[in-house]
Amino acid sequence: MKKKTKQKNQFKPKKEEAAVTLKDMINPELIKQLKEQQDQLKAAEERKKEAEEQRKREERRLKEKNKSFEELLNESGMNWKEFK
């Protein structure tokens, strides 16, 4: 019986071993590089979103500019039959 309890105690992690984290094991310079790369990717994504939004605004503006008289008349809320 005593042998079984000894075996269980052997597998318990020591307090010193449990305190070591992945962050402690990774080189701080590598962490810095990864954070810089993350910031760069976020900035690139923001620029991409802004460019897409600008393109959509320009597309809507051109579409509105090039509407035919019929499209403008159909979009009008007035009842034009009353003015005949």
C-alpha cells in the first residue's frame, strides 16, 4: 500500500515547476517582434477597410449622378398623376 501512495506523490508538480509559464520561456525580443507585426496587420486592415468604404461611397455617388430621368421620377415620392 505504501508503494502506491509514493508513486502518486512522484507525479505531483513542484511549486517551482508550475510557476514557469510560456511567456517566461519565450524570448522577449520575439514577443516584441510579434506585437509589432500584429500592430502592422491591424493598421493594414484598417487601411483596407477605409479604402473599400471610400470606393463604395464613390460608386454610390456615380450611380446617383448617372440616373436617368425615369429612375429619378420613379424614386420621387410625389404622385405625378395629379399634375396631369
